[in-house]
Amino acid sequence: MCRELGVRMKRSLIIILGLAVAGCAGGIEGSEDEGHDHEPPSEDIVYGENAVTDLTPHSATGYKSGTAFSIQVVTVDGKQVQVGTAHQFLRMRAEAARAGVSIIVVSGFRTNAKQAELYRAYLNGTGNLAARPGYSNHQSGHALDLNASASGVLSWLNNNGARWGFKRTVPSENWHWEYWGADPGPPGGSAPGMTPAPGGGGACNSATLARMVNDGTCVQSASDKAWYHCDSGSWVAGKTGCTASYGWCSSATLGRDVAPRTCVQARSDRIWYQCTSAGWESPVSSGAGKLGTCSSMYEL
Ligand SMILES: [Zn+2]
């Protein structure tokens, strides 16, 4: 810990004060993770309904203060997240979604191999500051990197995160939030794939539709053509309990199916149509139809 002090001293007066109290012999709970990683590039962020959430737990090897332990992880937004942290995050996210704010997990639980890779990149000078393998709170299961740069996310977290037990622990990393509380159980009490309880849950951000949709909405993804449904604020694979349904439309003009929100000028009448929940609908004007801005436009 002491050999890292020089690095830390440059980073934050708050951290220096913390170390001054703890001294080099001791440790601060959760403090081993001060400098660890930069926010992944936006390409790494899988938005929308392809970012599957599956609350079936799996065993993995976590690390805390360099010691391995067995940890249960689930999948949120396509990322592994410790089960209790995931449950609380999903509850918090559902509330944010009702306020129109879409929070996404960019990085969750990390294996020791992944942390070692980040640490090597840091030592090589090809990566940002990273905690030593075994010492990151991404390995203890408590840390999440969130899409803090997305519209409204950081201010919502600053105003509401603490109420949900999520705290920013690294002053220089506004995307890094940690949860050290108890596992509140899965949100809504429903298993993945089940129809969400009426009136419960939240909303999901659909990349295909480019907007938030309510629980129970089913969307056939623009990227993999698979169906997903919004369940308690998270996308779950499958077409279950649909209160609204947005599927691909068959285009005679193009001779193939296209995703919802796509606009096509029909060969038969030269009129523009958009693929909507009700199938092909017009009018389309100024590049937008009933579902908003056309995701693609196919002009004759
Ligand atoms: Zn982090």
C-alpha cells in the first residue's frame, strides 16, 4: 500500500487525508480501488435491448484485499455484476427510468485476469491508472462503472444515489459507484423471463426505438433481430407479456424485413412509410414518422 502512496498523493487531497488517518499498516475498507480505470470508450457500452439482463446467479472468484473468495454474479446490461449489487442497482435504475434517466452498467464485476490485464496496461503506459489485481472493488463485487457522461445520469446519481446506498468513492472518477449494503432481493420479486407485475417496475431504454419504453413493451432488436421485453426496468430476452410490440416489417420494395423506426419510400405509390408497432404507417415528413426520426431512410 505504501509504495502506491506517491501515485495517490497526486490524485486527491481527500485520499491523502484518508491515508493519513489509516496509516500505511492498516487499510481503509474499500479504499484499495482509488485509481483503477478510465471510463471505457463508448463502443464498449452496449445500449438498449441487446444488453441482456439475466438474474440467474453464477459462481465466480472474487477478490478482496488480495484474498480470493467465492462470489455470486448475475448479468446486467450484458455485464457481470455481484448479485446483491445488481438487485439494488436495478431497483435504483427503475426509479431513475421513471424520471426519464437511463442508467447503464458499463463495467461491473471483474475477474482477476481482467484486472491483471488493466494493471499491465497501466504499467506499460498504455492504460490508465489501475488497481493491483486482487485489490479492485470491481473484484469484490461492490463497484460499478456507470454511464455518467450520458444525459442526466450524473446529476440524478448525485441527487439520488446515496438514498439507494450507492456512493461515489473515487473523486476523479464520476462514473465509479459502489454499493456495500445488503442484498434487497430481485426487483419486483419476479424471476427473469416472467411477465412483470402490473403497475410495478420501471422503463427501459430502447436503442431500436431511440426512446424509453414502459415495462411490458416488447421490441425486436434492430441489431440482432431477436425479441426482448422490458421487465422491471431491464431488457430480458424473449417476447413475454407484451403490452406493446414493435416488430420488424416486411418491405416489398427492399425485398427484406427492416427494423422498427426504419423508413422506406414504397415503389408502389412512391409514398414514404415508417415501420411502427402497427406495421407500415405514413405520413413521414422531414425524416420522421409516428415513431420519431427515421433510423434509416430508403429512397427510391
Ligand atoms: Zn470503476
